[in-house]
Amino acid sequence: MKEMNVGIIGTQFMGRAHSNAFLDVEYYFDLPAKPVMRAACGRNKENLISFSQRFGWQSYDTSWENIVQRDDIDMIDICTSNLTHMPIAVAAARSGKHVFCEKPLCMNAAEARKMLDAVQDAGVCHMTAFNYRRVPALMLAKKMIDEGKLGKVHHFNAVYYQDWLVDPQFPYIWRHDIKEAGSGAHGDMNAHTVDLARFLVGEFEAITAMQKVFIEERSLADGSQKKPVTVDDAMIFMARFRDGAVGTFQATRFATGRKNYLRLEIFGSEGSVFFNLERLNELEYFSRSDEVAEQGFRNILVTESAHPLIDKWWPPGHIIGWEHTFIHEVGDFIAAAVKGEPVYPDFYDGLRCQQVLDAVSQSAQEGKWVEIPEN
């Protein structure tokens, strides 16, 4: 069996989630190549050694430049902070490596364009890790929309709520620094909902936005000094879509009591669907074609073998979890890379998302509607 030798850059939250996917994917997907966890890279050597031993990475290096140049690595998985996505991805592509990159794709659309150009010029496989596209319930929603079960979509409403920054004593981290993160809740959370809107409804036409910073400075973890927060704590925007739908979006890390609450509402002329990430095996559906006396929202438990990707897993009613979305995308990526086929969402999708994110930030600063580029 062929092997797909993997080098991962970044060993924190996403590095752990991706490592779990590489460990498990071959047991559930019929792959054309076996993923081999060849090398891991991180800045802190002590943490890197512990990470590599825990997840089974065969070697480690504190230099990402060394990792992308190794002849025994076929693909690079980027799980670092947003600032470093572009240089790592471009270098990896120029070294002939397939590139799997966490979202948001980078800091801005100009960087995203460079990344897209690099992977296209190199002819390598590329993917932006919008893992929520591979939630079976959302894949089912996509199928229902494409089949016309909702009719013409009128509304796409999305909220993404977390509360981990409500405590003013929470220390300053890289996500508070616009130079390293690019934005706050916006790029981290709205990146998901913007991509899902494109996936489910279509391209954006224009947006108008506002942002808020609730706590303007935070102390470093060691208490040595305070630093200003230079990114948004919350971002809210309205949108027009090119096919005529309208949308509302809100992302905040100050939604007290909400831990990872992403909810979508899609209203169409013939039906509607609701989704809540904290109940990711379920999809609420309303159809106008039902008898009037029997109309109402029904809850679909998306665990049947006929549902997208569920045939890889357990019998009906045996739910899957958040970590499975990464296994799904890693499985699709490895298959596409070996076969020389495209896989989605790719770096073009990452670019299109970044164009919307940039426009939202511009609108929040300038207080006006901003048009989204057509390509």
C-alpha cells in the first residue's frame, strides 16, 4: 500500500485534533494510501517532544523550514497561528508538498491569493480545513437545499457564541494581537459561518458591519505587564447574497454561558432548516408540502447509513462527535492527493471567505456597505 508521509506544523489545540484524525482515519476510510505521521514541528522543544511522543509522530524539529524541505514528506498540515499560514504554505507548495491548512486561510485576501497561486503553480493538492462542511447534518442540509426542498432561500442567519473571554482576568494571548491573529472572534468564528453560507446558499454580494472590544487591555499570564487588545471581541454584520437572499451574522467570545454554540437558520420559500453545532447529529426541518394539520418542525437524527458519511461509523442512533469532522476531511484530502483530484473546500474557497472577512473588517472601520469581489 502506498504511504502519505505527513509533516504537521503546530502542536496546540488544532495540532491535537489533526493528529487524532491521522491516527484514526485509515481504520474507517478505504484509503489509497496509508498516512504516516513522519514529523512534527513546534516552537517549544519540550512541548514538541511531549506532543510527538503522545500522538506517535516519528520525528520532530523546531524549524518549519526544515520540515517543508524534507524529501521524505509528501504533505504539510498547517496548524499554526494565522500569521504564519502564508509563508509555510507557499514554501511547502514550492517544495512540491500537498498543503492542508487550518482556517482562516491567512491574514487577508492578498495573502490568500499568494497561497492559491503557489499551490496552483505547483500542481499540488490543497485544502482549507473548514471542518464543519463535513458535519453529516450540514451535508444533509446541503443535499436538501440542492434538491429544492427549501425552494428559494430567503434568509441565512448565523450566530457563533463562546464565552471564554468574559473573565477580565483571562490573560493576554496571541489571539488578542492583530499582528498575529489578523482579527479576533471575527476571523476565528465568522470564518466558519461565512464558509458555511457560501457552501449552503452561495456567494456574497455586499455586507455592512460593526465590531466591539469589551475589554481593551489584558495582563500577560505572568502578570508582568498589560497589553492592549487590538482585535474584536465581537463582530456583527448583515449581508446580501448574489442569488437574492439576505443574512445576519454574529460572532462573540462574550456570550456568557455559551461554550461553542454555532446555530444556523435557513428559511426558504418551501421549507426551512435549523442546525446547532452543540447538537451536531441533529437537523431541524420544516416543509410546506406537509399536510397543514401536520406541519411543524421535525427533528432528524442524522445517524442513518443513508446519511452523508455515516456509513463509515456506527449503527443508527449511535452518534458521532466533533472530532470526527477532522477524520472526514483528512480522509477526503488523502484520497484526493493520491488520485490527483480536487478536494473542497480548497484554497480558492479560503480566498473567497477571506474576501468576505476583509470586507466585514473594512465596513466595521468605515461604517458603510462594502461590495464583495465577484472572483
